Amino acid sequence: MRRLFGMKEISKYMGRSEETLQVYRRRLGLPIVKIVGTWEADVEDLEKWRLRQAEKHVKPVPDRE
């Protein structure tokens, strides 16, 4: 289990600004937590979250007949 420590490191990994990550956390449930003043995230949890978000926005392709 690889963990990221600090919003700067999480932001770099996700390729998003720190402000955007805060919005994602509040509105979309981005799995980051603040422990004793330091933001932390598990890489595996972030990847699962990213996949779930992508699946929500995929439109099925109709079958060709």
C-alpha cells in the first residue's frame, strides 16, 4: 500500500490543483484525509476512485444491427 503525504504530493500524482482536489473531496468523495494536520491518500484508493468517476461519464455505444 503506497501512501501520499501532503496536498502537494497528492496534487502532483493526480495532475490537478490543490483547490480542485478540495472540490473533488467535498463534492465527489475523493478519498483523501487530514491526519494531524497533514493530508494523506492511498494510491490504490485514488485509482479506484478515478475509475469509478470515469465509469460514471462513459456513454454506452448502441449495438449495430
